[in-house]
Amino acid sequence: MQFRTLIAITGTIITLMGSCVALADLKMGVFPRRPVAVTHKFFKPLAEKLSQELGEPVQLFVAKDFKSFWQKVENKEYDLVHYNQYHYLLSQKSQGYKVIAVNEEFGSSQISGALSVRKDSGFGAVTDLKGKTILFGGGKKAMGSYIAVTAILKSNGLEAEKDYQVKFAKNPPSAVIGVFNKAAAAAGSGDVILKVGAVKKKIDVSQMTILANSEKFIHLPWAVKGDMPADKADKIAAVMTGLKASDPAVLKSAKVTNFVAASDADFVKVREIVKYVTGEEL
């Protein structure tokens, strides 16, 4: 009797384990470009849409900061991940992630780094920032708000810590808000920063101006794990790039005008800028 009971219990455990495997969540990670709560709100509809279309749970993860986010990327904890262009290059080389799409924001699938200053600052050229403090959004892995902006400064003969002081804000909006409040002379961010709702709510953007832009490059990417089955990766890409026709409300929530199909070949300019600034061959 005890033997039969043991067999029955074992069978139940195996069944439950099988169910857990079948219902394992697809983990979608989004980098902390914006505050955590805001990011959850923006991307929850996308997670729900993908779950519906894929027929499996999709769980949204938003790290509290860039450091913890990157640790999860390095550990390959995300099946689908949204991050910046430099993140993609690093994860493609070391973790095998594959790009499937990029953002289109304000009607463009390209972006550039930007240096923004107060209009009353008196700065008319990048060289005017010599000896000043520049507040970059994020950290040294931030493509648009640090690497591309550093390229602007380098091309104008300015070297970090020698010709200007480097400080970091939690994210690009915080950098621009900090400069508006005179915490630094200039802010490093993406070129659309003064159009971002979260920034416009906090400061009078009419008092800010873009001092200089970097060369344009492909927008923020979405990538999948390298070992994800091709048909599943294709399905995710098809759902995302089809949202403009099928469910534009999801795009509106994510604050994008579209998701555009992309491949590794679209990152040539990103690689050029990264090599110019860091010397890395990615």
C-alpha cells in the first residue's frame, strides 16, 4: 500500500514539474532608460500582447539601474531584451544575442547623441565646454548619452577629465533636468530628449537647446537569446513589427511610433563610433 502511495505521489510530482516547464515564462528585460515604475507601465501592454500571440506567459523585468541590468544580460537571464546599441554589440559578441527589431521614435528609426545646454548659458560651440562639468545620462555603457556624446567632444579636441569633468545622472532625463537646474554645464543624452514627456513635465524645455549632435545611427534594439528557436524569434519579430497595423495602442503605450525589423548589418555606424571612442572592435 505504501509502495502504491509512493508511486502515485511521484507521478503527481513529475506531472507538476512538467507543467511548470511547459508554463515557464519568457523573460522580457527592458533597460532602465526611464524610472522603473514608468517603464513597467509603458511596456506591460507589449508583454501582454506577446503572451497572447505566442500562447505562453511573458514576464516583464525592469532593473533598478544599469549595473544590475547588465549583470542579468551577462547571465543571459533575458529571452527578449531591449537595451542600447552598445549593449547589443557586447551581448552579441559575448552572449550570442541576436537583434530582431529597433525602435522608431518620433517617426525615425535612427538617433544621435546630443549635448544640451541652457539657452542662457552663453555656450555657442562645443569648445566652450572646456573646463566645465558635463552630466551624462546613465553610465559609460550608455550609447547615445555617453559614447556618442564623447565622440562629439573628442572630435572637437576635448578629452575627458583633462578638458572637462565627467559626472553621471541615473538616466538621460535626469541629466537634462540636472543641467536645467544648473547642476552641470551640459547634458549628454539622445537627440530626442527635449521631446520626451517625462522631461517636459519636469522642466521648461523651451529654456534648453541642443548644442551639438553626433552622427546618426540605428535606434534602440530588441534582441533574443542566441539559442532561441528561429521560428519563435521570427514570431516575436513579426508580432512587434506588425503592431502598427494590428494594435497601435501597444506602440503608443511604449512611446514609440513603430518597431522596425533590423539585423546586425544595421549596426555598422554604431561600431564605427564605439571604435573611435573606446578602441573596441565589436
